[in-house]
Amino acid sequence: MPSNTGGGCLAGRRKEPRRAKLHRGPDAKPYPCKFCPVGCHRKIKITEPGEYALEAVGPEYETLGMMGTNLMISDPKAVSLANDIANRLGIDTISAGAMVGFAMECFERGWITARDTGGVG
Ligand code: SF4
């Protein structure tokens, strides 16, 4: 599976109880699929900062992994916004996170450059 694992782990994150934090915020209310014993779904509301303002279904745990830690993103608000954008576009968040991670790895290894990414890099 494509991933962005070459850089190690998120700096300074090992000591924090990240899992509990991600499942509590941002302003998360349980919203599980019917009869599911796992119940990973949350309804979330983000008001600040304004560029992340959002009221929607929050990211599932796979999305937190693939669009969060896999991409070295530790801000649950940023992951929530990426999740919402992907959902609105009908894009699978796990696949999207894997492909972006793969592109990041290719960029870091010099296999692709900003010329290949339209200047993003
Ligand atoms: S998305 Fe989450 S809540 Fe829904 S069925 Fe899967 S694990 Fe359960």
C-alpha cells in the first residue's frame, strides 16, 4: 500500500494521548452507523479558525490514519476539513490519503518534482 513512512513519526507526538484527543474533538458528538458496535462516526462542528469552519460528519478512524498521521498532519481540524472536501467530491478518503502519501514520498525521493505537480511541493 502506498504510504508516507520514510520520514519516521510525527515529532513530539509520542507522549500525547492522541487517540483520545482525536475522538473527542472538534466538538464531536457520537453519530455511529446503525447497529455498529465500533461507532467511529462523529458529527463535528468547527467554528475556529474560520478557514476550517465546518459542521459535518467527522473523519472515521481510517481517515484519521491515512489523511492524518500518514501525511504527517496532527491537526484534527485540518483532517476534518480534508475529510469533508473528499466526501463532497465523492473521493474515498483512505485511497486519497494513500495516494497523497505516495506522492509525498516520490517527491521526497526526487522521483517527481514541482514541475510534475504544477508547482506544489
Ligand atoms: S464507518 Fe464506523 S460507525 Fe460506521 S460501520 Fe464502519 S466502523 Fe461502524
